[in-house]
Amino acid sequence: MTRAVDPYLVAESDTIRAAMIAVDMGSSRIALAVDVDGRLVGVVTDGDLRRALLRGAELDDPLAPALTRGFLALSEQDGRAAALELMRARRIDAVPVVDRLGRPVGLHLLQEFLAPISRPNWAVIMAGGQGRRLRPLTEDVPKPMLPVAGRPIIERLVLHLVGHGMQRIFVAVNYLGHVIEAHLGDGARFGAQVEYLREDRPLGTAGALALLPEPAAEPLLLLNGDLVTSADLGGLLDAHRRTGYAATIGIRRYLHTVPFGCVERDGDRVLAVEEKPTLQREVNSGMYVLDPDVVARVQPGQRLDTPDLIGELLAADRPVGAFEIEDEWIDVGQREQLAAARGMTS
């Protein structure tokens, strides 16, 4: 989440003193200067102010000469991952967020990325599948326990969830579930509380939600257990909260190059020839956010896959949103995908 900007705001016409007060009140060593229409026109840090004073400026001098007007800003659509990447690339500690009119509406602070965050949302990892397409690798090891760069896939997921502030994590287990439970334990060594939804038979990718010990009070994050990803899970949850959809699907752009020249024709007349075109589709990433009432739709003992649950919502005219996953993402379902994941994290 971005920080509210009110404590950081000063008028472009204000004094150095006013900016120093804003920097002090905001406690993040930055102030945001706006024009008479409320648009962001410059930023100033405590270092900028000190340098101005060392050059001979007085506290009641105009602030305008000390402003940095070539500042960097993000839009409301940009998530935490984009903010962190920008701050790392440009070695800055803060990035303002502006609306479509250029007015400041938030502030990303590097210190908040580095500090522990906490979210009330639960996460559920679906890890009960047999991984048949990966046999014989999965004959004695469940797919979520396959190592990628020295760590089991599911351990990577748990750590990624903890890094995005989720502290209560449920793992749905069936096939070789004892292997997963022995490795994760109660989750304490990973900084989380890990609990298990034990399926006595396969219930699909959503059926285990009926095994939750109590109703979810907040939107729930549901993940397939075979994902290797650096997705902005916090951004996915934030987008779901902003839009008010019943469910939000994490989607990913998928490009496929046809290895042949393609012909477009009308009857026997050729209209065009395109050599090895690249087709683009948006695919389901296996990451979802579900409102509590959607989770409650799943009945005990019901075998249900998440796409079917989403289909029920759409048939009932419930709004379902999409959030684009721009970060690294691989669904480890086959050997070549596992090899790609291991190469991605090497």
C-alpha cells in the first residue's frame, strides 16, 4: 500500500521553513510541492533543504528554487513491484503516485518495502495434485516439493507470501501430503503460521476451501502449488480491494509463435501470407483473490476446480476482475517448464 500524502504536501509558493516542517511531520525526509490546481510540480528532500541553507538561503526564502522538478512518479495503476524496481534502479528512497491529472495521491517509501508488512488476508496453496505429467520425478516426491535452485517450490511460495505480508497460510494436501507437512511443519521457521487442509480424496483446485476451520473474514488469496513466481501478490490484493469484484484472477500474457507461414484466404483465393506470426493470449496464472462469500459457496465434500467456481460467478452475473502479472511466472506442469523454472532462478 502507498502512504497517504497529506503530511508531505506543501504549496509551490511556500517557504523553505514550510517545507522543513512538512519533511519533519512526514518523517520520511521528503516533501511534495503542488501548484494552485493541486498538481505535483516538484519534490524536495531534507538534503535539498540543507544544501539550500548552506548556499545562504534563509528559512523564510521561497521554496521554489530548491525544488527538484524533474522528479519521477508512478500512476495509480502501477503496483509495488514497479515502485520497488524504480527505486532500486534510480537509487531513490521515495516515489510519489499521481492520478491522471497529475495530482499526488500516494507515496511509495523504500523503508516500507524493507520493513515487515502484515496483511489480514489468508492464503491457501493447493498442493494435493499427483503431478502425473512429471513422473517419474513425482513418484516419491509431490510436485510442490520439487527443488528449484535449492528450494522446494512450495517453500518458495510460502516465503513469497510472507514477504507480501500474509502470515496465516493453509496448504491443501492429498498425494504424498506427509512429505509437504514434514518439510513446512507449523511454518514458524518461515515466519508464518502454516495449517493443513487434508483431503481424504482429490477435491480439485477449489474444493479444499470447504475444509477451512472457520469462515474467512477478508478476501482470500488462492494459489496453485506448482508456481514459481515473483508476482506482486500485494498488488493483486490491493487491486481486488479497490475494484470491489467478487473475485480477481491473476492473468499473464502468453505469446506463441507459429513455426510456419500462415495463409489467409477467401475460398481458393489467397489474401495474405504471414511468416511465422506470433499470437498473444491472456492466460490464467493460477492465482486468485476470492471474497469471503465466494469461498463460502464451496460445499463440504464437493469436488470443484477454481475455473468452474469462477464460471458460477459469471453465470450469476457476479463481477470478476483481472490483474495482469508482469513479474516472472512459470506454472511447473511439465519437464520443460520445470527446467525453465530452474533456469529462471539460477
